[in-house]
Amino acid sequence: MLKEPSRFYRWELLFLLFCAYFLHQADRAIFGVLLPSIKSELGLSDTQLGLTAVFGWLRN
């Protein structure tokens, strides 16, 4: 026997989609914020840092 969907099913789905979108955007933004720290801790040149950023961007 199938259970009837909740009255708030659409709002629950919208909330879950919003959370997924927020986490996706936060994941992309945090990399840009951390680039200066990554550069100083690893002693990377600007070219190496740029390549790191490109590969980080491509993984998304």
C-alpha cells in the first residue's frame, strides 16, 4: 500500500534543493578565499597557484 505524500512535500523538496545549491556555491567560493593561504603555506609561484585554481575549478 502506497503512503500518501505529505502536504509539505514540495516545500521539503525545495528546501533540500536550496541546501544542495548553497553547499555547492559555498564549496566553489571557499577555494577562492583560501588561495592566498595555500600559496603562502606551500610556497607556490603565481603560475603554480593559477594551475591549482584551474584544476580546482575544473573538478566542479
